[in-house]
Amino acid sequence: MDFKTSFTCLQTRPTLVVIPTYNELTNLPHLVERLLALPEIDILVVDDNSPDGTGRWVLEEAKKTARLHLLSRQEKNGLGRAYLAGFQWALEQGYEYIIQMDADFSHNPDDVPKLLSAIQEQQADLAIGSRYVNGVRVINWPLRRLILSVGASYYVHFITGLPIHDPTGGFKCWRRRTLEAINIEKVKSNGYGFQIEMSYRAWRKGFSIVEVPIIFTDRFQGTSKMSWSIVFEAFFMVWRLLIKSGFRRSFKTVTPQINS
């Protein structure tokens, strides 16, 4: 499907926050409440048939407000697939800005306006909530997890040339034209690899990327979805990106926003 030609006739709507969920009933109600307190923000929950009733809760709450929506998937098929389904829904509905964030409060909903401001005021095509601009901004992670994440950032830059500080970060704001242009139907990766591949595709297309410093707090409730299979996928995927680019490591410089 050619998103650029298929959806230009739709009336543009403001901002949609896409939140993938699997067993997030302990976190989601408070997160939805915080997001709905922000003006002109709609929410799409992409639920993978959560056994804890997350999807059912969203259905009931959606009856109370037109700003909350549910996209149900029949099976747990990975974070990347969930985001892609949410992005496609957002484009079909005509949203201009699409924000992706986790359901576990590792991404602070108060930072949503910061991402929007960065993408609007600096005319950027992608704003990334970065844990590693102006130093390390991570709370409640064990040292080995932090070393893995920071090491992955250096590894991705060394192999692909992608000039951002936090390529595995999952808190982003996309301008619709960016998602329309990068051919999201061809994105194959899922976990950390998905976050890297999406930013890499935007960079290769020459879109403007800005990094916004955030404080990342590891989840206090629920269970992390991180696994070694996700790490290995990202490890090998960056080589696939380099090969497909013809071993080019230079496309467009990213502009970091370094103010807190």
C-alpha cells in the first residue's frame, strides 16, 4: 500500500499516542488518565489479547471518551508488529503526529509535549526521547542492563553510521510524512532491532531527526518483555542494514536538542 497517495485526501487530525500492551492492566489506567489530561491528544492501545483483561478495560473506557481507541490483535506477535499495526491505523485515520511510548511508565507522559514541541518548533520529521543526551538519564536499571544499552548505541553507530545517541530508544514522535515515506510494510525487525531500523530508515531518506533529553525510569510494576532473542536480533540486523545500504555510512546529520 502506498501511504503517501492513499491517505492524502483524509482530513488531518492532531496527535495520536500509540501504546502496545500485553498484560499491562496494572499500569494502563493511570497512564491513560495522565495522557487524556493533555490537550488534543488521542490514544490508541494496541493489545495482543492480554490474559489480564487489558483489552476489555480499554473497550469499557473507550465508551466514555472518543479520544481512546483499541486495536486488538489475536496473538502476541512482538513489539515491532504491534507498533506497525498502530502506525498504519494512525495513517488511515489521518493523524499528523504519531507518538510511540511504552505502557509501563518508563516513558513519562509529561514528556509528550516536549517531543511535540521539538518536532513542531524545529520542523523535524522525527523526535526521539533520548536517554543518552547530556549524559546518562536512566533510573532503576541494573548496571549490566545499562552497559548493554549504552554499548548497543556505540555498536549501532560504529556499524551503520546512524548519528543518534539512543538508537534503541522507544519513545518517539513521528510526523506522518515520515512514516508515509519510509515504507513501514517492509520493516522486518521487532524488539530493539525495530527501534533501530525505523530510525535508520528515516535517516536514510534524509529526514530531519532531533533528540530530546528524557529521564527513563525502569518499570516498577509488571514484567519486562526484554529477552536475549531481542538482543541477538538487533545485533545481526544492523549488518543487514549496512549491506542493504551498499555499505554507506553517511546520509544526513542529526540535530540534537541538548536543552533539558
